[in-house]
Amino acid sequence: MALSRKSAIWICLVGTLSSLVLFLILTVDTHRQVKVLTKAQNLSEEVVQGKRVWQKYNCNDCHTILGFGGYYAPDMTKVYKRIGTVGIQERLKKPEVVLARSWRKMPQQNLGDDEVKHLVTFFKWVSEIDTHDWPPQDSNKLPSSSIRRMIATVGISPGGALFKEKGCFGCHKIGGIGSDAGPALEGLGGKYNPETLARYIRTPAAVNPKSTMPQQPEVSPSDAEQITSFLLGIK
Amino acid sequence: MEFKSQKVAYPYFGLALLLFVLQVLLGLWLAINYFVTLPQGLVDVFPFSTARAMHTNLLVLWLLLGFMGGTYYLLPDETKSEIYSTKLAYLIFVVLALTGVAALVGFLFGWNQGKPLLEIPTALDLVVVVGALLFLFNVAMTMIKAKRWTAIQGTLLAGLVFLAVLYLFGIPFYRNLTIDWYYWWWVIHLWVEGAWEMITAAIFAWVLMKITGVERGVVEKWLYVEIGLFLFTGIAGTGHHYYWLGAPRYWLWIGGIFSALEPLPILLMVIDTMRHVKERKLPITRRLVWTYAVGGVFFHLLGAGLWGFAHTLPQINYYTHGSQVTVSHGHLAFFGAYAMLNLMVFYYAMPKLRGLEEHAEGRGKFGFWTMVSAMFCLGLSFGIAGVLQAYLERVLGFGYMAAQEQMRLWFAVAFFCGLGFLVGVLVTVYDLFFPKPVTEKVSGKAAVARVVS
């Protein structure tokens, strides 16, 4: 080979240094722009506390966030937009109940109320990071999960709107939309009469002592009736 | 063995092999987690996250122990002098081994800083830093006292210093998640596509020179070019991790262009190795070392080069990022680029350290081919699962678990590939610890030297 030792050393030095200089310049610029891209003005002390909780329980070795970490459980980048505050809280506090039907489990870590609150704040902040529309499953170009839920219920009945409003999709599925934590709710007509179902919605344990569904004190008796008639209308 | 102090390498190699076995066992456990439903009570005390932290930290630890042992083994030969302090070398070994044990046991009790691959808590980080500084001191002093500078020594020392400096970026707590991951990649990416490539390229060049007898001038000239290309593509190529983490959009261009070039230095390494093998001045006596050398560069090209290239372009990475495609690439790349390099060094050095210039190679050959084929199948099963995930979850919009259900079969396949891999590993590790002396018949065969392909 005609290549001399001297040219080889030059290739080594020029190659390394040019790449290094470019990389360092862009690093400085990235620091500047990240403030805007991550909405650093919203990076409160609570968000930082939430990040500490995220690290304390090593959440990141099962879940990915920004696509990095373990691939064993869903990505957390847009979790706030996907399931909202209540959805996150329920899973953190009672994973063994919410994921009872799932064939993959989440450990019960006995988080304190403050820890849960801080984590939710952290996830909310993360969901606002400009990730160039990643991940695709939560892309802005797709109808968001809340819109999909609206489409699944709206116009059917006032009970449908309440069903969405009260967050029932966080555990239940109708027409393939919603979550698997609780049973899908098609075909309940054969199982319950309207009075029992309305009672079940507000105080599940009163109807079925084995039920893992939480009580719903914020659902008024008249709301429960509306939801019942919506559910029984689904064949 | 010409130098007595080369012996310090042996415990490093030995512990590395034991940790390798443990790493594979934990890997099998992780695979079970992926396709079997485990009882809640078990998940509460030994979650996937803990096992994963152990699996990945064992990998890093055994590879680093291998590099350190390799450095101690080649250093006396390169400098024509003994190691500056063998006592220090043994002391660092004990400290690092204890740190490793403390870290693994700590993980079981949740003592963890919660950053993937860099989980070990800050207190232990500091011990690692002190250990690394002492190691660098020992290596540098050996070189300085000998005053026989070579490109191999220079590359090795530069790579080790670079490795240690980068580790520091993983220690602090960063308030901003985006910045946290930005510097996390300074450790992970710049290790595997920078510092580690420098260290292994230097070690590889030395072994190649020893077994082929090709002149130092030629080997070192290509070492310079390879390092230049590795760092040119690798440093700015870090950008391929910055596509979706909240950094400016120009990283899509920088990362895409530079990382598309990343297979080039590996390709050069393959061509270079094949040319040295062809132009060898020495007969092939220890075929297994040759097998690992040639097999290693090809697997490096496959796992790191081609598999990495396959999903490095932003248009593709948008759908594959953070999926099982990454897992497939990770396994093939680490095995091809670093595990095989270390095993080559172990096969070169360990029998010699036990006083055997040659040893029977049947078992070693079986181990090699079992590991290589099992790892290839493992990479394929993860890869198929990953393509399914990218299509179902990211293109069609299936829920996470609905997509995982369709991938479940491939995790079971991965488990059985892993079992095969374990067999290969056990045979290899046993063979390295207890090499069989050559019988007359085998040595006759070995004399018929030919290139391994």
C-alpha cells in the first residue's frame, strides 16, 4: 500500500479532531435550545422530585422514557397524555389490581402519596418535551386517545358522554377502545338488571364482594343510571 | 511467557469468565419474564428491572475486567519490561471485584441510582473512579519507565484515559431529563463507539501481529487509519441517539450522515485482518485464536456495522427506536465487537499463563460455533419481535400489550436460543479454565496449517 505512516497519522488526527470540534460546538448550541424544546421554565422543584422518584424505584429498567431504558413495559414519554393523572395514580398505587388481567406484572412498590404526586408532575412535564413527534403511536398526527374515546361514545347517549367523562375507559374497553385492566363491557344486558348495574357502578363490593373495582363516590346516582342505560344499550 | 508480571492478568480473566456465565443465566431469566406470567409476589421482590440491571452491569464489568487483564498481559511484551507494580494490580483487582459484588447485592435491595446501565450508586461510582485512576497510573508508569513508545501503547493508553473521563459524565444527578440522556450517551455511545473501539483495536492489532508475524509498521499504520475513521464517524455519530429526546432537529442530519458511515472502519478492519492473514509470516499453530480473530471481525461487522446501520437512519429509527430491534442490535453488537475480542485474548493468554504453548482445540471449537450460531439466532428472534413491534405498535397503533402478545412466541424462541448459547459458554469457560494438553495426534493435525474461514 502506498499510504505512508505519516499520512496515516494525519488521517487519525484530522478525522478525530474535526468530528470532536463539530460535536462540541453542537453540544453548546443544544444546551441553548434545550431550554426552549423542553419548556425548562416549567421544570419546577416538584418535577425534579418526580425524577428522583423515577430513579429511586429504578422504573427505567422496565419502562422506556424518550425511548431509552428497558423494553419490558410501555414507553412513558407521553403517558400523561395517554392515561392522565388518574390512570397513572391507579397503576402506581395498585398495580396488582389494575394489571390483574395482564400477563405481564408491575411490582407493588408501596409508594407514598407525595411520591405518586411528584411522579405525575414529572410525567406531565416530560409529555411536553418537543420530541419531533416521537413516539409514533402517540403522534400528534393520529387522533389522540381522548378523541378516539369521544368518537366511541359521543352521540350515542348522555350516559356515553358520562362514561368517557368519568374516566371509565381507564380500565374498561368498549368496541376495542380503552384499557384491559378491567373487563370489556359489551353484552352486560344478559348479566345484570338496571338497578343492580347502577349499584355496581357506585359500590362494586356491595354487588360482588370479590370485585377489585374501586368505589366511585364521585359518580352521582343519576349519573350511574345514565351510564347504566348506555351500557345496557350496547349489544 | 517471557515476563513474570503477565501473570497478574489471570485473575482478571478468570473472574471475567465467571461473571460472563452469571450474565447469561440472568439473561435467560429475563427471557422467561418476557413470555411467562410470573406471580405478583415474585415480581414484587425480584422485578424485571433488578434482573436487567444485573444482566447489563455484569456485561460491562466482565468486559472491562477482560480489557484490563488484556492490557496487563500485552503491556510487558510491548514495553519489554515488567508491570510497574504487580501489587497494585492485584489490589485494584480485589477492590473492583468487591465493588462488583457490592453493586450486584445492592441491586437486590434497591440500592440503585436508577439510570439504565449506570445503576450503581454514587458511593460505588467513586470507588470505581479511584480504581480506574490507580489502574491508569500503573499502566502509564509501566510505559513511561520503559520508554519504548509504540502506536499500540499510545492508542491503548489514550483509549483507557478516554474511557475513564467519559465515565464521569454518568455520575451527577441532572435535573432535566433531556440533558440527563444527552450525557448518558457520552458514557454509553462514546464508550462503545469510541474508547472501547480504541482499546480493542490496540489489543487486536497486538494479537494479530503476534500470531501472523506481519511487521509492526504495517499493522500500526492501519491502526492509525482505523482509529481515525472510528472516531471521525463515532464522535459526531453520537447524534443518532439525539433524534427524539428533545434536542434540535439538526441532529437528525448529523446523526444520520455520520452514523451511516460507521460501518466503514469496521469494514476496513475486516479487509485489513484478511490481508494480514494472507500475508502471514508465521505458520498457523493455534487455530482457535485465529478462528476467534477472524470470526470476531466478521461478527463485529454484522452486529455493530450492519445491524446498527439497518435502523440508524431517522426515517427508520422513528419506528424502531426503543423497540426490540434495539435489543437485537445490542446483543449482536456487544457479542461480536467485544465479547469475542475478549474471548480471543483469553484463548491467546490463558493456556500460556498455565504453561501450555498449545492445547487441544476440539472443545474450544465446539464452544465457538455453538455460541456464534446461538447468538445469531437470538439476534434474529429479537429482530423479528422488533419488526413486529414497530409495525403493530408504531404503525398500526396497537396498544403496547396487544402488540407484545403477538411477539410472545419470539421471546420463547429467544429463550431457547439463549439455552443453546449457555451450552456454548459453559463449554468455552470450562475449556479456558482447564485447557487440555495436546496429544501427539492432534499436534500432527495442527501442523497442517491453513487459514481458518
